[in-house]
Amino acid sequence: MQINISKENEISAKTGTIAENRLGVELCGIALDNPVIAASGTFGYGYEFAEIFDINELGTFSFKGTTAEPRFGNLTPRIAETPSGMLNSVGLQNPGVDRVISEELPKLKKVFSKPVMANVSGFSTEEYAHVCELLDKEEQVGWLEVNISCPNVHGGGMGFGTDPKMAAEVTKAVKAVTRKPVIMKLTPNVTDIASIAKACEAEGADGISLINTLLAMRIDLRNRRPLLKNGTGGMSGPAVFPVAVRCVYQVREAVSIPVVGLGGVASAEDVIEMMMAGATAVQVGAMNLTEPGICRRIIRELPEAMDRLKITNLKDIIGAAHQ
């Protein structure tokens, strides 16, 4: 694929590095060429998007939420539109960790040369630890993003992320069996998200990512029933961006470990705002589904946005709104 941009901000099609290191950040000890990360659940296992553009241009991406056993997910319909966003109740559909390791990661390695973020889900503390222990052994996995915030499954997911004690328990169990950075992914469906983040930090979490989707519902007016078969689903898209910024800001105030911000990010300016709120890196989620090349566009538009805002290096603005 031809890449036609100015020499000053030249992106190498081979490695995805930026000629000037204005965009570079470090997340839990691992260098990123830029802070833009495609979010889990919106980017598959990467190689699907590699047919559209060179995914090595990304900082990295978080692959599809992975459980110990294969999951078909929830019954359909499980996607619904909403103003400035969408609802989903996919329910962690995935092939299971063994097939991810034996089939998905080898295919990914052919098209992606950087460390990838492994997103892990579970229905018990033991399952989280088991899946993380297996993925921790994979060379291409750079970070383990532990999802204790999925609102679309019963008996797991968000239940672990709404109680500081349970969040701490999962964090402790995962840290006991891993050596790679562990990033705990939190739900906004709580009264005090900062307390959850602090509990995770206390048990050794290396980072926090937030927010996952907001619990929501739509009604089918003709059938007088919820649009989603599951009843409720997670709302994502630009409508949730201000909520995400607020959560990132509050968690940055509460913890000293890196924060990854996500939720409604749709532009270079959104990335900058998230970073000023306290995010070291920023994930792009739902917008990947409507504009598959949005991460690449945001990365290419960041230098111009930085120039307008008189920003020399992105790493200098992390948490700037707190000063």
C-alpha cells in the first residue's frame, strides 16, 4: 500500500515508526511509536485489518477478548445503533485461548512486527490467572489487558470490576503467574471508579485502562421489546467520550501507574484531550467499525493538531490538565 504524506512526518510502511519521535510514548516500560492503540473487540486479531492498511503504523492494538474455552457469544440481535454511538452485547465470542495461541497469533505474526496487547476475560479468578499464564509465555504478547469490566456476560466480566476487593483479587492472582505488564480494564458502571483503580494498583497492577462500555438499552417501538436479545448492552462511540475523559482524569489523580484512555475517541484532538486528562496511550474502539482506517488517519493527523496547539512532544502533555 502506498503511503503519501509529507517527509517531515514520514511513516515507514515497514516498521510504522515516525521519522520524528514527537509521537513516541512509553507504556509500562515498552516503547510505542505513537500512543494510538486499536481497542479490543473492534480489531479482531489484527490480520483482518492488515488487508486494508499496514497495521504496523499503529502504536499497537489489543486483540479480541480471550477466555479459557471457546465462546459463541450471545444470541442475536446483539448490535444496535444509537445516536452518536452503538450498543453491543456480543458476549465475548472468541475461539478460546488454546486456538488463539496455536492459530491466531501465528497468523498475526506474519503481518505485525510489534508487541501486541492481549485482552483477557474470565468467569472466575482461576480462569483469569490460567489464561494470563498461558499468554504470558507468548513472545509477541507485550501487555496483558485484563478485562474485569464486560457488561454483556452473566456470571463474570463486569462483576469483578464493580467491587474493589474482587478487582484486587483478580489482579493479585494474575500478577502471581505473569512477568509481563498487567493492565486492568475497568468499567464506568460504578459509583467510584478511582477506588477500583487504587485497589488494582495496591495488588501490583502495572497500568489501568478505561473505560469499557456504559450499560444501556434501546426499545423496539413496533415489537415493544428491547432491541438486543440480551436486553441490555454496552454503549460505545463518540457519545461516551466526555464520560471517559472524566474517568481518566479521576483515575490519574488516584494512582501513580500509567493510564490507557478509551471511550468514544474519534479524532487526533480526542487523543490529545485524553492525554491531557492523564492517559499515556489512547485506544480507539467503536469507530474502527464505521471507518476501518481511522487509527491510521488519527496517527497521520496528530502532528498537524500538535502544531496548532503548540505541542512539541506528546509525552510532554500526559496529565497536563492536572497541573
